[in-house]
Amino acid sequence: MKYNIDFNILSALFLSVYYVFLKVQYNSDVKSNRVFRALVLTVVFAAIMDTVTAVTISFSEMVPVWLNFLLNLIYFMIAALSSYLLPIYIRYLLDPDGKKNTYDRICGVVFCAYELLIVTDPITHLIFYFDENREYTGGPLYLVTFVIPLLYMTSSLVRMIIRRMHFTRKQFVGTVAFIFIAEIGATVQLIWFRNILLGFPSIALALIVLLFTYETPDYQKLVATTRELEESKAQLENAKNTAEEATRTVHEIMKTASWSFDLDENGEIIGVSSGPEFRYLLNGNRDMEIPDFLLWGESLHPDDRDRVNVALDRACKGLSAYNEEFRLHDKTDTYRWYRGTGELFENPDGIVQFHGVIQDIHEEKLKEKLQEEKLAALEDLERSQAALKEALKEAQQANKAKSDFLSNMSHDIRTPMNAVIGFTELAVENSEDPAAVKEYLEKIRTSGNHLLMLINDVLDMSKIESGRINIEPVKCDLTSLVYDLEKIVDSEVKTRGLNFNINMENMDESIVMCDRLRLNQILLNCVGNSVKFTPSGGYVELRVQKTGYTDPDHADFAFIIADTGIGMSKEFLEHIFEPFERERTSTISKTQGTGLGMTITKRLVEIMGGTIDVESREGEGTTYTININFEVLHEHSAVQDKEEDINEVSLDDMIEFLKGRHFLLVDDNTTNRLLAKGVFKARGMTADEAVNGEEAVKKVQESAFGEYDMILMDVQMPVMDGLTAADRIRELEDPELANLPILAMTANAFAEDRDECMAHGMNDYIAKPYKPDELIRKLYTCLKN
């Protein structure tokens, strides 16, 4: 179909001129005027888009279908908005505050539904589409594009008739005529002249009628306001003269002077003015010819000049308040103290000005300086005395802490070491008795684990005290974490004959961002204490609650560990979080512990932004309450699902996966190599050995394709260390060899050591000493990823 767009082009041009006329003639910010201008502006754009789409449809064989579709969607959306603005404009004519009623809400719902229908048309084709011949074709609901604007206009007409008492006769006749003409144009095009665009020409004609029938109430108010302003001008002039005389008197009494700047739209100074008192305050000459601002700028003390100029510039741009104290070179040829203040104003002519006051505060400053010197001397004396007392106290505490630490560490290290050495001697003496040797080895393993726990706790305390511990939030399922923790303590719970229960309350969303390792350490310390100090047949419960949201993406979680154990004394509870504190009772003395667990737990909770409380009564039990705020992830991610799948793989399945694998084991320590090869051999794996990084690089270069599945690399070695070796391997030309997985195996256990290994291209990290199961999990994870 070919459209006749002559009338539409003329109407678009007319409407553009009409809108410019409105911006000049009716430029008040009253809401009804703004809505009316918006109505005309949307009609202008709709007329333009109607003309553009008519041309593209007429020549659809030359225009890409997607572009035709996009232009028509834009046209329909703008046309819908222009028709919706009519009832809004009527609403503001009826009520300057524009309060909505049921009719307005219905119009809003219809508008939203109509826009949704338009936006989804590329999928539904309910309004229009382009057929296989690129011809514009109306959809099943095409008439809706005519019906809805007609409904808006008709309902607005009915509303005006019902509320006609709120309009003058000219207003009523003009608005009714506007709606009738607009409706007739749309109806005529719909019924008789489908190929001639008459909708917007009729609206243009209707706006002419509306313009010449009455003036808007806002314009009438503007005229009345202007007249009132003119009548008040003379009164303001008289008041101004009186105020200036009073101000001059006040300036003389208060030793102040006023000044002002005229500013452009960017806050730059374009004019300066001040009274004679300003010049007199600076140099005692009321008739001086030098410009005031230049005099002020030249008189500023060099140490104050940049600061004051920056503050004044920011204040002129409205970025901050201006209230500065500075020194000026004045009439006595000395520097005196002044205070400058000021604010932005806009005068009746629309010119932005900065008005300021300068005050002589030199005498006040001299008094302040004398008082400050007295106070400073007194404070220095008090600080010196307090510092001496504090230094003495800290020295005494440091000396006691050092003695306590050495005493506790000596005891706690010697106890398990005594067991390791003693049972090793017994195992050697009874080597022909397998049962006894097995029992001794079990004792050695238990003591070794306790010694490792002590070392780990001391390292954690060291990292916490030095501020080197890092919280690394990752996606974590709290439900999975809690049940994994249950598996860890399950063996000891059964051995002790305890009842262990987990209760997850209000945990509809349990995926959070947290440091899984540290949270597990916190809970394991508390649960472990409850399990250790609860007699057989006792009860231990771990309860997890989401106590409420602090915002849509963050919630508070409570972890409550309660037991029916032996409890703690009131005296011990006061020191439970202090290092090396342990309850001194005959029952507890049988239970091994470092005395650092609760100290580390409290510090970790506080680093994570949480709190921990402990309640306990002797003979009744203990309750630990931990509150931490976490970011809640409302949906599972692919990464999290993948991590959970790996965590759910059993150790037997991991060993089965690793059977037959061949590794390159790089370590200068023979014992370490024997230990690792022993773990491999028992589980169906093999390994070649290298004693330094240089030998490892050579073996990798000479290896056949697929010979090694992974490299296990020590870090500190002679000849070439592990970090350099990893760099050399990653630089190999053969991509298969250069990308071999590398697992760092080192006794350097700090986070920065791990980060350094990752920075040199290693895939993962395991700290010595390690347990065989830990090594198996690391190997499985590296190869799987």
C-alpha cells in the first residue's frame, strides 16, 4: 500500500512550530503546563514517526524488514504515550495537584497493557507484521491502535462534561472542540481514507482551535503574578535602601564587610562588587581605586592562598559551603586574621550571585592561640604521664605473656612429643608383635595429629595477630557445610555414645557468599568442644537459623551449638577467649587441647563481622551463639553446583579414578618422597622422582606424550627451586607438556605462600604435613578441573 503523506508532513512542521511557541509563551513549571507541553512534544514525534513509517511501508521492498519492524514499534509506542497524556492533562486541569482516582488508575493499567502488547508484537504479530512479500499487514488486534486513542479521547470528553462546572465556558468549548476534531480525523482515516494519513493533521487543527479559544489557567496566573511583582518593585527598592543603611552600621560595629560575585552557568566569576567598608577594612582607604577582589587576592598570606581559593571556587560552583579563616596583609603592614563566609543566591533577574562577608577576628585568634598553647602544654604533660604508665603496663604484660606462652608451648609440645618418642621406641622393641605395633602406631598418629593441631593453631594466631589472615568469600551452601561437618565429627560422636542433632530453621535460601574454610573452622571448634566435654549418653545440637534480612541481598544467620556436657565455671567464662586458657578441673585435664581454639574462633568471627556469645553452667551444659551477616545468593550458579558435585564424591571413587596414574614427584627430601610414593603404591598409582627443579624440567622435556598425568612440586630445593621450575615448564614450546597440572607441596603454610605458587602457574597447593586422604582429594580435584 502507498500512503499519501502530504498532510502529515505539514502537520509535523506545524506541530514543531507550535511546540516552540508553547516553550516561549507558556514556560511556567506548573504541572498542567508541563504535561500539556509533553503532550504536544509526543504528538510531534508521533507525527514524524508516522510519516517515516508510511514511507518505509510504501517502499518496503527496499527497506530491511527488521528496520521496518523497529520503526513501526517506536511509532506505536510514542503514539500510545501521546494518547495517554490527554487524560493526564485533563486531570491536572481539574486538580492542580493531579490526584489520581479510579478512572486515572484504569487509564494507567490500559496504557501499560497496550505498551506490553506493542513490545511483544515481534513475537505475537497481534498488531502488525510483514508477510513473505514484505507487505505491511494488520494483525488480529490492529484496530486496537485506533480504538484505544478513541477511548481515551471519548472518556476524557465524558469526564469534562461531568465536571464542566470546573471550567469556564471558553475552556469547556475549546477542549470539547479539540477532542471532537481529533476523533473525527482518526475515524475518517479508519473508515474511508486508509491510505491518507489524517490522524495527526486533525490533531494539529484541533490544537489551533484549542489555542484560540482560551488561555491556560497557568498563563493567567503568570500574568497576575507579573503584575503583582511590578507593584511590589517600588516597595522593595525602598526596603533595600533601608536595609543597606542598617547593614553599613552593623558592619562598622562588628568589624565586617560584604562583597558579592556574579557567576556564569559554570560557576566562574564574571563580575565583582563590594561596599566602601570592604576597602576600609583592608587598608583604611574608602576611596582607593584598586579593584577590591584584586586587593584581597594579593593580600592573602602565601600559606593560605591556595586553600582559600580552592574553597571559594568550590563554593561558587555549589560543591561545598564557604567558611574559611585566613590571614591578610592589612593597613598596619602586618598579617591579621579574618573569617570569610558566603552562600549562593539567585537574584530576581536570574543571575546567580555569591554573597560573602569578611570579619576581622584577629583579637579572637590571639586569645584562642594563648588558650590553645596552655591546653597543649597541659595535654602534653598528661599524655607523657599516661604514655609512661601504659608503656610500663605493656612491658609487664608483654613479659608475662612471653613467659606464659613459653611455659604453655613447652608443656603442650613436650606432651605429644613424649608420646611420639616413647611409643616409637616401644614399636621398635616389639616389632615382632603386630598387634602391639599397631596399637603404638595408632598412639603415635593421635599424638602427631594433636601436635599438628597445636602448630596450626599457633600459626593461625600468628596470622590473626599480624593482620595477615584473609577472608575469601565464595559461594557456599550452608546446608551442605553443616552436614559435611556432621560427617567429620560422626566417628567421635559414635565412639562417645552421644546424641547429635542438626536443626535448620527458616533456611529456604541457604546459598551465601562466605569463607567456607573459616566458617567450617569456627563451627568445628565449637562443635568439637561440645563433643569432647559431653559425657556418654549426652546431647549435642547444632541449630542454624536465618534470623532476618538486613536488605534484599543480605541476611543475618545464627549458629547455635548447645550441649548437655559438664559446663564451665563462671570464673573461666570470663577468660574463655584469652589465649591458652583452659578449665582447671580433674575431668577436663584429661582432654587434650591447645587453649587457642576459642581465641581463634572469636577473632575469626569478628573478622567476618559477626559476634559470638557463650553461656554455660557447671553440670548442666554449654551454649555457643554465633551471629554473622552473609550475602544471600538467590539462585544456584553453575560454579557452585560443580563445587558441590566434587565435594560429594566419596574417597573410594576418587581412588578408583586415580588408579593407574603416573606422576612426577619432585622433592629434595628422601623421606618426603618415600612418604608420597607409599601413598601412591597403596592406592594403585606410580611416580618418577626428581631431587630438584632442574632435574624435573629435564624429565618433563624428555617425557613421551601422556607419560605424566601431573607434577607434584616441592618449593624450596637446591639447584633450582620449585617456583622457577614451574615457570620453565610453563614456557615449554610443546603445549601438552607446558600445560601439565602442577601441585605445590610445601611446608610454607601461609596464604601469601599459596598465592605465590598460583602466581607462578601452579594449579593447586597442599601444605606439609598432609594426610594421605588430603593428598588424594587434591590430586582428584586438580585432574578433574
